[in-house]
Amino acid sequence: MPKSETIRVGLIQQQCVTEPGANVARSIEEIRAAAADGAQVICLQEVFNLQYPCQTEDHEKFALAEPIPGPTTEVMSRIAAELGVVLVVPLFERRARGLYHNSAVVLDADGRYAGLYRKMHIPDDPLYYEKFYFTPGDLGFQAFPTKYGKVGVCICWDQWFPEAARLTAMRGADFLFYPTAIGWIPGEKEQYGADQYSAWQTTMRAHAIANGVFVAAPNRVGREGEIEFWGGSFCADPSGRVLAQAAHDAPAVLVVDCDLERINTVRTHWPFFRDRRVDAFEPLQCRWCDDDALSAQGRTGNS
């Protein structure tokens, strides 16, 4: 039998307050708690140090962004090195004057930068006016080598796109983290709430199955403005089995054992990578497979 290679993953589900410094301090407490419970790779929620800033279009909120590297990443780098853990730190990035991203830094267990991901898919929905704030990412889908395996990161809205998960897995990710800020908007929870959460979790479990990777999604919790964030952070194994799930109504620190040998076991029993028809996927580069779009790019539906 292959030797088990178990990595303990930590997910921080936090209720944010208006003061960024307080959110950072609380997150550090929770990182320490996760590390004390043996977590080796720990992921925070989307824009973890802020209340979700995109419920309104407000130019003053650009002042909440910071450069990468910057004050928060420097603090978190020291914490990663002190505790010997890998950290996934999602931030509102100020890249240049007038240029901002929804980003996540991966810090290795010695505190060094392992990589940076910038959210590729940017939503524009009621109370989620992200296109006002964030430029789409330009670094592509990546997986970053760390002391405890290759860490892939996508962010929130990215989780609905199977292509994002597939390309991240194809970069060799052992873990695919989805730091998230998602919840119920007014008037929807009673009628649609259970179905919305189920759809959210199901699509990510499907990514775990289709790609044979561990998928983990830390979400924020509690009410901010008009949104009731639904928590429910979870981790699924490469067969889509939910290993742990947090409550919908309280902060939580999840620590989950992930045996990396499960990746090989699942992929050799469900050989989706072996059977992919890569020669037939070129039309994915079209917005829609109508004849006009295909012919304009010199393609056919049978290419």
C-alpha cells in the first residue's frame, strides 16, 4: 500500500467588523488556534481584513486597498514563519493608481512569498458590485509549490467556472482553495436559501471529483450591511466527499486531514485526465458555439 501523506488543512470562517486592524488581529488568533490543532496549510476568507466592500459603488472605499507586498502581507509573513505554516491571504490589492484587484497571496511556511493570484472572474450583481472596484486578473490559473504541497487558489465567483478548476488542477494543484464572500440578499433566504447553498457547495464538490483534488472554501459569516453571509465553509476530498463543514451562523476554525495519496487513488479509478479529448476542446475559446463565432475564428464544431 502507498504511504499516507497527510496534510492538515485549516479554514478560517470569520465575522468581520468595520475596523481592518481588528479583523487582522482576530484572524491571527484563529490562525494560531488552527496551527495549535496541527494545521499546516491555512486559508482565510475573501478580502479577509475588511467587511465586504462591494455592496455599494463608493469611491472612498478604494482607500481600503493596499499594495502587495504591503502592511498586511508583512504581518502575515511573520506569522507564517513563526508558526511554520502555509497561509493563503486574500486582500483588496492596490496595484497602481487607479488599478485594483481582488487578490490572494500564498505565503510559504518560512514566510516567503510562494505566489500571487488575482481573481479572474469579476461579478456584477445586486449588492456584489465588484466590477466597480476590481480589474480582472492577468496572472492566469496557477498552483504554487509550498512545503506542504502545491496550493492552487481561485476566489469566490471563480468557483462557478469548471475551466478555472481544470486549469488550476492541470498546473499540479493538490489543494484548490476558494476564499469566498457569499450570502443571502434580502428577501431570498426563506424561499431560496437552502437551494443556493446546495448549488454553491455542489459545484465545488464537482470540481473536486472532475479533477481529483482537495477543494476547500472558507466563507465569511454574519450580517454586513444588507447581506447575511451564510458561512458553511467546507473541505471535500478528491471523490467529492465532504470531510468537514462549518455552521451557517457562527465563526469557526475547521482543521481537516487531507491524505494526498487519495489524489492518485481517485484519478486512477476515475481516469478523467487520461480520457480527456483535448483535440476537441478548441471551441471553448469562443463565447458561444454558433456558426458565426466558430467561422470567425477559423474553427468548426467538429474541430
